[in-house]
Amino acid sequence: MLFLMNVPLNAQEFRSIKHYRKVTGERVLKEGAWLKKDRNRNRKTWKTANSFNLNSPKGFEKYQSVSQIRDFYAWFDAERIDQGRLFKSAGIAEIAAKQLSKVDQGCIRFFIVRNSEVVRFVNEGSKQVFEFAFPLMQERNFSTSKLSKVEAVTWDKNNGFHEQCEVLSFLYSNLSYKALKRLEKMAKGKGIFKFGVPKRLRFTGDISNCEHRFLHGATVLLKEYDRQH
């Protein structure tokens, strides 16, 4: 197979069918792959690819950008609603990823964020959280039993706490002071970031404190999720 230098080996999203053929040497999209327009328009090809990848132990590796991870969360949350399941963690994660996915845009990265360490943190953090969440989504999706409302709330809280205080702890502890303050400014919607973060979603507290971050998700983002649904 042929691979272009700027295409990650695990990537399953392609700019166009022409690009796909040039990269892979194949004419028809293989299972688990999709075109960017399929994802942007929430087409059947995108949904089918997600279903296929959800059946793979390493399916999370197929999603390379924050935007792709965000849209997978949205797809999965719609699936769990159709199944009548009550946990909301994927939907909450989609709201968080929607804010972070702005770094996928070059103009945002270079002219607004203006901190390569923060950009790396956002991308790596999103992938680590997704890798943690993926088997949990698999477990619930393929389970023949459904959590009760109380069990679902507990499940969401336990996983949310582990995500912030275990999964992301190393990344946060290794951020430079400058990058941490930039990230906090973004989360709190201060300065130029006030135009990109609605008041109802702004973070309060200490961004380096995992319990503060967990509470933000368990209260502010949960409230936003319920407002949208």
C-alpha cells in the first residue's frame, strides 16, 4: 500500500475518495473508513464506520483529531438514546470536545491560542480520554442489561472523576506555568476567549485541581447537556 507522509497510519478519515485512492491504492472505502464530508454531514457511511470501529478493541485509534472524537461522542450518545440507556457521559464529553475542537482550525491555533504546548495538550488529552472512555462505551453498548437511573448517574460520576484525577493527571502536572495559565484563561473565557466560550459554560475554580475540573463536568456541562436534550 502507498501512504502519504501527512496521513497517520491509523487514520480512517480522508478528504475525498480521490485522496483515499491515492493513499491506499484501493477504489472502494474499506470497513471503518469514511470521508470528511460523511462525518460533517452525519451520513450513513460515517455511522456505519463508527459501528464497525466500536467492535474493534483498538477502534479508538481510528480517530485522529479532536473534531473526529467529538463527532464520535455525538454519534454514540444518539445510539445510547435509541437503546434506551440512561448514562450521559458521552454526551457530556461531546460538549467538552466541541469547545476543544476549535484548535483543529489553523487560524484559531496560530492567531488566538498562540501556544503550541496548549495545542499539544488539547490533542493528547483528548486522545487519552477517548482511549479511556472507548472500552467503557463498548461495555455499555454491548451489554444486555441496562443501568438504572441511579446506577447511570453513579457510573457517569465515577468515570468522570477517574478521567480528571487519573487519566489526565500526568498531562496537567507536566504543563508549564505559562501553558497552564493560557489554558485556564481559555476555559474561563477571559480576554479574547470570551467570544468563544458562552458564559454558562465558563470554568470557575483552579484548572490544575482535578476535583474542580470534575465538578465542572458533573454540574455545568451536565446542565448544558440537559438543556440541549
